[in-house]
Amino acid sequence: MPRYDSAVLNGTVVFPFVGAVRCDVGIRDGRITALTDSIASADADAVIDARDKLVLPGGVDSHFHIGIYRDLATDASSETASALTGGVTTVLSYFRTGQNYLNKSGPYRTIF
């Protein structure tokens, strides 16, 4: 039985504050479970060969608008697909209420 659901092999992983390191990435149940020098292809159900490629974490778009000019479901589908194309895997959608955001959430100092 494979140890990993998927593995990214032969890539250069970019670590914040460390830099670029050649290593393999093992993934199980949607989580990174191994960063190691070598994972055998047989140890994973699916293998991605990242030779000559950088392996980066997904980006976060912290200012995203969905459903302003089009139906929410349609907009969410097309805009998140577009974000993913650029490497963004997480979005924080801002809502439109017709009011000042402070009326919905309170002063910054009380939220954080």
C-alpha cells in the first residue's frame, strides 16, 4: 500500500526564510506529510514530476470580490478558477452591504 496519496518529485521547494531546497514532497489526506531527499514513485498513488520547476505554497488573495456584478454562484466559479490559474488557492471575499464595513465588524482594534 502506498505511503502517500500523491508525491511531488524532483522539485525545488522554496521555503520562507530558508530559500530553495531540492526535495520531494509527500502528501496524504490533503496534507503535506513528508519533505525528504527522495520518495520512490511506488510509494505514491499519483506522482508529479517537478524536475526543473519550483514548488511553492498556494497564494492567498486577501482582497477578493465575488457576486458584485454577476450571480454569486456564476461569479464564484469563474473567479476562483481564474485565481487558481495564477497560483492563488485561498481567497478572502469582501461583501457588499451598502454600509461602511465598520458598521458590520467594528473597529480594527477590537477585531484583532
